[in-house]
Amino acid sequence: MTYEPDVPRRSESTWIAMSAASEGPWVAALAGGAAVGLADFALHLLGWHPTLAGPLALGLSVFFLIGAGGALLRRGHDRARAWAQQHPWSYAAVPAVGTAVTVFATYLFLSAQGLFGSLWEGLSDGIGVLVLLGIIGYVARGARPASRRG
């Protein structure tokens, strides 16, 4: 008989994190990301520096941040959300990877930065989302534990 710890394997924790994130307010996240992206695009136009990659990347980052952060702060009891609040950094890795991949593709195809510049933009935005969601998850764990019904 072998001992198996109750810690999920990496692939299982990824599925749990995606399940918890699916509970987020994604319609509000889409609206928030679109609003921020359009506002940034308008500011670029006012400064006579029209670009599409920067505002779209910012909108994507805000989209992932609102959607995944909102999932952590929702009320109610859910096993996936409880796991996400107990493992905030593991949970934050999934939306951070989504942000990094989409921002990388945005800069690669819509700007003249090239492969390494696009990679830098994707990684820096992904790390920013990772850090912010990790902090939100850590704070949400203390402020509103998922085990409490409410």
C-alpha cells in the first residue's frame, strides 16, 4: 500500500483553477476590458500616436484581471473557489498564462516589435496579472473565506 497525498497533481490543479475562474463575472470583465481598451485607444489618438496593439493588450489584461478576480470575490460556497482561495498563487497562474499568451499574440501580429519585444510584453503583462490576482486571492482568503456561506 502506498501513501498518496491529497495534493492534486499539476494538471488537476489547473482544471480546478479553470473551474473556479469560470465562476467569474466575465460579461462585466468584457465590458471593463473594452472600456479600458477604448479609453487607451482614444488617449493614443489624442497624442497623435495611433496604435492598436497597446490598447488591445491593456484591455485583455483588464479583462482577465476583472474576470478571474471577480471569481475569487464572489459570495457563496464552491469547492473550486475554496481551493482557489487556499492556493491563490496556483489559481492566479491560469489567468496569467492566458494574459501572457493573448498579449504576446496581439503584439506579435499587430505591432512592429518583433518576436522578442512581443514576448517581453506578453510576459510582463502576465506577471502583472499573476501578482495582482495572487494578492487579491490572498486578501480574499482572509476577508471572505469560501467555507462561510453568505
